Amino acid sequence: MTMIAKLVVMTGCLLLAGQAVAQQMFVFPANGQSAQQQTQDEAACDAWATEQSGFNPANVGAAPRSNQVAQGGLLRGGARGAAVGAVTGAISGNAGRGASAGAAGGALIGGMRRNDQRRQQDADRRAWERQQNAGRESWRRAKTACLVGKGYTVS
């Protein structure tokens, strides 16, 4: 495969994969470059921007999933609490009262644990989004600088 063919294939892949980034850039050949030359230059600038920024819009991974919270925190916590409470209640002479108190406490703790997991997963997702946005912006600035250096107007 020739170098030009490789650049054209790479540009096509980047344009499809990084469609959101590509849609935001308008490139005008300010020095009368041909469409073929512009395609080659954009492919070269895509690769250079990826190298400089460390971000590749074609390889963006999936966001952390915030719906992966452990299920059953209330029930499992309540069941554990009831078991512990029943044992404690049996020692003091009232297993039923101990079990119900343990179930309530266990459910409360299980619910709090589940809420903590949700908050942590939401924070992880927001951090991932900030990282992706920063990488995308750095890549865009690098590609713009490259294209301007090659005689294009970019907006």
C-alpha cells in the first residue's frame, strides 16, 4: 500500500471514529492546495496531533458505567443485621427484638454503602469526562496548529 493510500485510509478512519471532533473543524486551503493535498495534510496533522497531545479521538474508550452499583444493599444489610441481632438478642433473652433491631441497622448501613458506591461511580464518570474533554481540546489545538503551519485557515 502506498503512503498516500495509507494516509487516505487513516484519515477516513479518524473522520468516522472522531466524527464529533471533525464536525467542529472547518479547514480552508488558503494557499490553493488541491483536495488531495488537503486530505494528505489533514491525515498528517491528525497523526501529529495524536502524537503531540497523547489523545487519539479514534480510540476513545467507554465511560465508566454508573449503573453498576451493587444491588440489594438494603436487603443484604438487613439480613446480616437480623442474623447478628438474633444472636445478640438470644444472649440477652429476646432473639426477636434483637433480630428486628439488627435488621433495621443492617438495612441502614447497606443503604449507606450503596449510596457511597453511587457517589464514587458518579465522581469517576465526571473525572473521565473531564479527561476526555481536555484530551479532545488539546488534540484539536495541535491539529489546528499543524494545519495553520501548512497554510490552511481553520475555524
